[in-house]
Amino acid sequence: MKSTGIVRKVDELGRIVLPIELRRTMNIDVKDAMEIYVDGDQIVLKKYEPSCIFCGSAKDIIHYKSKNVCSTCAHELGLR
């Protein structure tokens, strides 16, 4: 992991602010969804990109019964 040297305090509501330079670098826009992961004692934020529940692909995603399925897996399952 690469350190940015940026330190932010958590406010009374548990929020932190991601600096604009970091948001621009990581292509994070206002209202973008972020996924939160825990890795041991570390919290990892990742821009949410829906992916297929079967293969993990993020290309050509369709929503079937509130699940994300790529077009390839949908075809294999006979959904398309």
C-alpha cells in the first residue's frame, strides 16, 4: 500500500473528508458509491463498481432479480 501523507480527523458523526486531489486522482465524483472493506486492522475504501455474482466481471452487467449478472453468465444460464 502506498502512503499519501494525508491525515484527516473523524468528525462527531464519524465522517472523514476525502481531499479533492485524491478524489480527482481516483475518479471519485459527488454521489459515487464507495465500498468499505476490512483487512485485518485496516479499513479500505473502494469505488463501487457492480460486478457479476458468478465470475466477478464488471462488463455488460444486467440486473436479474436484484442481482448483478454479466451478459456472458446470463447467456450460460439461459437468461438471455
